[in-house]
Amino acid sequence: MTLASPSLLLVLCVAACAGAATVRPPAVAGQFYPGSAAELQGQVDGFLGQAASAAGPPARAVVVPHAGYAYSGPTAGRTFASLKGKTIRRFIVLGPSHHEAFAGGALPAAGIGAFSTPLGEIPLDVQALQKLRGCPDLAGPASAHGPEHSLEVELPFLQRLAPDALLVPVVLGYGSDRDACHRIARCLSQVVDDGTVVVASSDFTHHGRAFGFAPFAGDKDLGMKLVELGRKTAERVAAVDTRGFWYQVKTSEDTVCGMRPIQVLLELLEHAFDGKGRVVDVTTSGHVVGGWDRVVTYAGVTFDGSFRTWRESPPVKMAALLTKEQGRDILELARAALHCHLAHDGAVAEWFANHSVEGPFEAPAGAFVTVDNRGERAERFGKLRACMGVIEARQPLVDAELDAAFSALHDPRFPELAHSELEEVDLEVSVLSPTHQVSGPEEVVVGRDGVVLHKSGRSAVFLPQVAPEQGWDRDTMLTHLARKAGLPSDAWRSGASFEVFTAQVVSEAD
């Protein structure tokens, strides 16, 4: 027998070591949950055992909290108990990144073969992860998994429910927008089957100065207020309302840390699932410890049904004019958005709970929201209080209108709108047609056309109603438009380009 040279043996050893799978050790055992296997198993089994037997089939997806077990364990147990009785071969667990900033999702390093807790190791689904590594939106830093607790605290529950199941862990970055969440869900649909359960890990409102969010400080009904807000948000999750959930959290500035994992789950459920959701529980850490200076809301949501092949939404028809009722509805949404942001309440969630987004609401359109002072305020400060919007018809009307309302709150020409002003202003929503370029100012028709002026890298816009309200003719309007763009008064007369559009205007003052 011929012996290998020492150098060859060294090469073979290095190759073997490089190919060996490693284990991601627990990062928060003994902190968020017990570090002793016996104590941990007893605690998890206790939480799971406290849940009432759920009627109907086992859940296929859940939203669960990820705080210390002393605070959120009961809610997590009641939610995870809905998985009892299901044969589970794979868990996809989605959690937010608390330590690294990035966009998209992050998978574990290719060399990681298992995650561990005091209860043992959970092997990763290597084949599923290999499929997902081809998704550009899942190329985030593998290092995000190292210290992250949002996935880890769910694992002991999974180990007790399905000890032989494989794990697909994904950490979502705070830089992920709605489009990225949609694309990530589309990627995940490749590895979802009848034996898969999807877990979105998230706490809800974090309230207190330590969290930088304390709008209800000193409120004697703080606990009830947080539960009410959490329930309204959780109900949008249970309704698989991808738009309503996203805009409720965004507009209210609610501190839902797992907003992106929940959004990915909702996109997956909307496009690759047939079933229904249910809010299991909403509570707070304050109800556990009796302290309210630093309090977190926890919600549990379950979904039963069946996964199916991914199906994109059908194409949307071009916008039609709003009916009188739809005009009232879009005004209500604009006011709900302002109220939701300034009061940090569930007004946007309520609007989506009571309205269907269809017809002209889901068709691409530009939109502006105008806030007008009325009565004595108009006499003292002038009529216009704010006006901002989206010109291009690049998103559904509902999205454009919500973005416009959010922008109007911060119109740079005026002080930021205050909640106390809402009862003293009227709102106006302008739904814009697509813009088109005209050859020159002579083609602009006052009263019919809104105008966008472009010159020397600057631009400005007037809505169609501005010139008639001010009593301007065309030349006067274009002079004011040039000034608004930061150009000389006569800059519109040569070298400028113009786009025009029409608008359907609905107003609370009518």
C-alpha cells in the first residue's frame, strides 16, 4: 500500500474540515428562555398545554411573538398549539433583524447545517436553502443570524411540536420595501408544500421612551389602548390584507418590529394559499409585570387552509371616474391617514376593514391631497394649509392617495400639521390622469389642465383647479409656476417643457 505524502494529507484534511457542516449555537439561552433543557422543555410544554383545543384543522402558518418567555410565552404557546396534529416536515421561520441593517432577506451561511437550543439540534433543510440561494433578494449578510433572537426563541416550540422537522431560517432586513417582500414571498413559494409550516416572528407595539415611541405616555388606559391598536393591526394580518397591514403600520409609525416578516408571509398567503386567518390572542408585557413605562404588545395569528402554486394578481384595468360614493370613501381614507399618523391609532386599519379595494381604487393613478383651512383659520392664515401628491400613475390610486396624505403632513412650505387642527380643516383629493407632453405653453388650457413645468433641472406643478381659484389667466399661471420652480418669472417663455394632465376633484367642502 502506498502512503500519501504529508502535504497531501494536509490538503485532504483541510478539504474535509471545510466541507463539514457546523452548528449555529444558541445566542440567548438563559436570557430569553431557560438555559436548562429540563426547565425549558417543561416551560414550553406548559405554554402549549394551556391552550384550549382548537376546533378545525391544524394551522399552516402562524404569527407569533419573540420576547422573553416570561412575557410572551403564553401568547406564543396559545398560537403554536394550533399546529398540534399536523405532520410537519419543514418549518420556514421569518424574523426581523435586530442587529444588522440591510435590505431583503438573509439566509444562514452555506456551511451551517443546524441550529441548536438546549433541547438539541434542528437540522437545516439544505436542499430548500440551496434553491433559495438563487434569489437575489435573499443575499443579505449571513452574519445577521449570529446574535439574532427573533428566530431562536421560536425554535424550542418547534422542537416540541415536530422534533423531526427541518428548518429554513430567514432574517429580514428593515430596508425591505413592499416590492421586495413580494419577491421574497415568490421565492419562498418554491419550497412550500403540504408538509410546510410558515412562522412569522414579530412583537407588536413597543411603547415607552426607551423605544423612542411613547405617544400614549401617562394615559391611564394605556393597556387597553395598546391592546385595541394591536388587535386592529392583527385583524388586518388575519384578513391577509397586504396593503391594509402595511399602510396601517407605516402611517401610524407603529413599532411592529416584524413588519417585514409579516408582510412576506401575507404576500405568500395572498398569492399561494387558500384559507383563512384568526386572531388568537393580543396582550402586553404590562399586563404580566404591572409596569407601563416600557411595554410591548404581543399578538398571535393563525391561518388554516392549504398552500398552492403561486398565482400573480390579474392585470388591473385603467381607472374610471370615481362615483359619488367612491369619492366619499377616498376622502374618508385621506382623513383616516392623517388621523392615524397624528393620533397613532388604528384609523387606516378600520378603513381597510370596511372597504374593498377594487375598480378605480386599484387602478394606477396619480393623486394629490390638499388640506384647506376653513372659517376663522382661513381668514387668519390663508386657505391653503398643505398640498402634496404623486403625479405619475405608477401605483394603485389607494397607494398614491395614502402616500400623498402622508406627504401632506410634512409639506415643507408650512409647519407640520397638528392633530388639534384636523377639526378645523377640509380635505380635497385630486385623482390625476396620466401626464402627456405638449409642444408649448399655447396648448395649455386653463381650468382643464394641470401643468408640470421642467427647465434647467427644476420643476413645479399646479393642479387644474389652482388657476381658476386664483383668477389667473394662462400667462399669469405659468409665471407663478416658474417662480414656484425657483426660476425667473419669464423662464417659461423659452427653453421649458410642459406636461399636462386632468384631475377629478372631490372635496369635503362640497
